[in-house]
Amino acid sequence: MITGEIKSKVDKIWDTMWAGGISNPLSVVEQLTYLLFIKRLDEIEKREENKARRTGKYSRERLFGEDQQLLRWSHFREMAPERLFEVVRDEVFPFMKSPGSGSATPTGKYCTTRWPDCPASNPTTISNRACST
């Protein structure tokens, strides 16, 4: 059973999604999964950048190219709601299908061609601080 701080964060995110018009529990889980996936990609890239600073070289191909830095969680999470929604829908979500060199990821085959179930009329849902921690 989830208790304490984690439960509080999950409840806050759930309330944010519900208020934004996403009331189907499966859709909420789907939205969170996509957001966590892109956040994790950014964490992996940060770790690799720190390692490269110490060693002087990258040990593998970078996930985000120089022209893709805007797609990183740490970059887009602070944007204004309307711009954030556009970037996630039009750039981040398609990138999640095949980060880096364009090779498909296991998660990529489950990504549809659009940002799923995110209500276009309410871009503040995705930018709400409950969803960006």
C-alpha cells in the first residue's frame, strides 16, 4: 500500500489530471507513463554528460542531439502552459518513439501518433507543478 509522501504526490497528480478533463484511470496511468519516460531519458542523459565531463568523452551515443535540447524534461518543464503543450504534443511525444539516432525504442511501439487523451483545450494540465516534479 502506498502511504505518506508518495501517496500525497500521486493524489495531487490524479487531482490535476481529473481537473484537466482526464478522468479515465487508464488514461491517467498512460499520461504519467509517458511523462516519466521522458523524464527518465533526461536523467540518463544528465548522468552521461556528467560522466563525459569527468572522462573527456561520451561512452555511448547521446540521446538528445544539440538541436533536441528543448525536448529534455529539464528544459521544457518550465515553459508557459500553451508553449509546453505544443512542444510536448508536437516535438517531445514524436521524439519518444525513437530517441537519439532514430532507432525505435521498446516504448516507441506503444506511442500513438499523437499525445494521447491530453485535452487541447486545457494545456495547463500538463504544465501543472503536480505533474512536473
